[in-house]
Amino acid sequence: MNISTIVKQGVLIVHVEGEMDMHSAEQFRSSVDTSLETSGAKHIIFNLQGVTFIDSSGVGVILGRYKKVSILGGKLAAVNVKPQVVRILEFSGLLRIMKLFGSESEALDSL
Amino acid sequence: MAINNHIKMNFTSNSENIGIARVTAAAFAAQVDLTLNDIEEIKVALSEAISNAIIHGYGDIVGEVECEMFLSDDILEFIVTDYGVGIADIELARQPSYSSDPERMGLGFVFMDSFMDELSVESALGKGTTVRMIKKITNDKAH
């Protein structure tokens, strides 16, 4: 899995490439949490364009990040999500806490 | 029912192997005329079964996971076995949001249940767990 992060307008943007499963969950968790701490960002936008697969471990690690940012009033958004990934996010109820957008700028405007 | 194809994989409970088993299952399922959605569902269900074997069956120790795939005329069957700690209460473990880890939603069995046509779980404490999952082939016969 490849993860890169950038901060725009005080929002942490996380670009993810690969498969979000139990194998990659720890890497995802630690790199997002480290970037959150160093940037002091409140909200997170996940750009999932490069994510081809997600299962409950991937859903769980996103939920964990939500629990973290929501304590301080932060929100999650996701952009460029592939249909098979949208289906799993929807099925797991995650779309109730993370809105989907077509582009990073749309997501930034909403936060 | 005649078995037209069969694969048996054995691997150590390293999380790298989940992706390898998933790709194998997708290729195995692609022998028959399934939709991309069906294949995606099989990948998710198998991923959940193997993740459970690794996390809950073995935890910090390394053990063997067995993964068998069968193709018959109208079904694909996947069997995942571990020889780990076993599940004390299978009914409880199959409930949504049953999880020992706050970062997990306890959705593993929910996904397996929803994405496959049949799911059965056998477990014995201290001996291990076997998960059997069946996907019906409704579109076409095996090539």
C-alpha cells in the first residue's frame, strides 16, 4: 500500500493506493495518525482513487480515524471512490459518517 | 455432485497471504460466468474468513491456514480452516458489532453471510475453526 499526505486549507488529505485489508490496516493507521498529530489538522479527506479493494478491516481502520477526529469536531470525506469500494462503505454504514465527493476541491468546500 | 475443479492452498498465518488467497479465489471464480460484483463479493468474504483465522484463530502466534476451493456444476465452495484457539460461542461471534477490537466493527461474519449464499461455521475450543461458504452459479455453467 502507498500512502501520501498533504495539508490544504488546514485539512489533511490522504492519498491511498492499494488494497485496504488487515495486512495494510496498521500502515494506514500509523501514517494517518502521525500526519494528524504533526499537522494539527481537524478534518480528513481520503482520496481513494487508487484503492481497488476494501473489506471490514479497511472499514474498521477508517472508523477508527473518525472516532479520533470527531472528538474534536472533525469530519471525514472521501473522493474518487471506485464503485466496488462504495458498495462496501455503504453496506457497512460508513457513509453515514463519511460523505463522498467527486473531487478534492468539492470535498474541501464542504468542510 | 461432480467436482469439476479443486484447489487446496496451505499457508502460514501471515497477513501478506490474505491478498494472495484473494487473487487466487478471484481467478478460480473467473472460470465460470459470474458478474464482477459476484467475484468482488467472493473476494470480500474470503478475505474476512482468512483475516478471522489469522487474528482470532492464531493472534500473535504463527499457524497454518488451509484454504480449499471447489467448483461443481452450479456452486463454488470455499473452505477456510485454522487450527487455532476456536470460537467459544459461534452464535454470538456471528452477531454484527461483536468484536474484541474497538477499531473493528464486527462486520466480518456479516459480510460473509450477506455476500455468499450459504455460510456455516464449525469450531472447537483449542482445536480450531472451519468456515464453509457457497456461492451459487446462476448465470451459466462451468466452462
